Amino acid sequence: MNPLPASAADNGTDSANGDSRGASVLVNAVAVLRCFSVDEPLLGVTEIASRVGLHKSTVSRILATLEQEDLVERDETSRRFRLGLGLIAVAGPLLAELDERRVAYPVLRELTERTQETSALLTWTGSSAVCVEQIPSPQQVKHTSPLGTRYSTALSASVQVFLAAAGPERARALLASGVIEYPSATPVRIDEFVERLKTVASEGYAMNYGETSVDEVGVAAPVHDHRGSVVATVMLAAPRYRISAEHLQLLAEACTAAAAQVTSRLGGLPPQ
């Protein structure tokens, strides 16, 4: 085979280098976007640069491009950056195609009307529960979370449901590795928590009565698909001061009934 002319070979190298540079820029841009969180919605260039390990000038260029596309925006007062509304346009088609979200919405509305507390639908990433839909409580004092909020604390009601569905060995591995946060995660403590997850699986719901935050309570129940797999959870969240232990049990029953309704609307059946 004849060798490529020098110009053609150079063009091939340049193309490969260009592809590599393009991929690197994309990875860096995604890393910048992931720096923002519910707890830290506003970040400056220096803060972002230290977190992603890039020079400030590089981060500034990335932010400038993201700002042009409305993926980030600058706070007028602090001149720091926050996520932009353009992300909703990007994520909108995905959210619209989530069958669980579309099917659950009217059920969540009814659940909030009945209980007067915030209802939500969460899905599982394999290491955290993510809020993909929410109907806020009509009451003045309420517990809400922005869509996209991730929960990776073992005692969160939704996380308990997903860990119970994952099985004892997977739950132990996530707790022992620290991927799922659990206080004093010694082998004995993990074994105790796994026993708790067995109860969650048998009862069909999980409770969090001020365990992750003294001011909040939550209950969650699993949503199953046609294979019987847990694909989502329905959750109710409320301020703790107005929810007694007895009232929490009533919320758990309402939440379980709503999750069963979503399961039925999906054409699913809970495992026998």
C-alpha cells in the first residue's frame, strides 16, 4: 500500500487531535456544570477552577460559552454564576419522555390535595435518588426540593426503598464504600440497617422521622414496572412539627396507595 501523501497524513493527525481537543472541552464543560448544586447554586470562577482542576482563564472561557447558550447566567449582584434556564430546554425532552413522571403527575396532585403535604416522584441512579417531579404543599410552611435534587443518605425514605429493592449485598457494598452516606458505617451498624431494609421491603414503605434533618419527616413507597422491578418511589415530605408519629403512619398509607396507583397506571405489578 502506498503511503499517504504528507499533506493527507498531516490532515489525519490534525483531525484526530481536533477530535481529542473537542472531547476534552466537552468533558471540562460538563465538569463545570456539575460543580453547581442545591446547596451551592452560586459559584465564582476561582471556586470552580479549584474544583475541576483547571486554570481560571480556561474556566472563564468555558463559562463565557455556556453563558452564550443560556446554560449558566451571572448573578447581577455578586457577579458569580448560577445554572441557566437553557438547561431546562435541554432536559425538557428527557423529562417529557419519562413514563413514570408523566403517569405519576395526576396521582401526585391528588396525593398532595388529600394530605396537604408535598408529594414527589424520585428515580434511582444506582447510587442516589433523584427528584424528577414534585407537587408542593399548599400550606405556607412546607418542605420542598428543586427538581434534580439528589439524595444519597441511607436514612432518606426514598433511598431506603431503593436500597431495599437492591438487595442486602448491594446495599452493604454501597454503605461500606461510602457511596451511600450512613453514620458510623461499621459492619455491625450496616448489618442493623440491612435488617431495617428487610422490614421496608416487607411493609412496602420507608419512614424518615427526623433522622436526616430534625425539622423534616418523609415517607416513601416503591413504584414497580411490568417486570416487578422498582423503577421509582412516591414520597411525601413535611415539616416535623405538625406530623405526629400517628399522623406519619397515615401519610405512609396514603403514599403506599398512591405508589400502587402509579404502578397500575404503568401496567406494572408489585412482586408477589
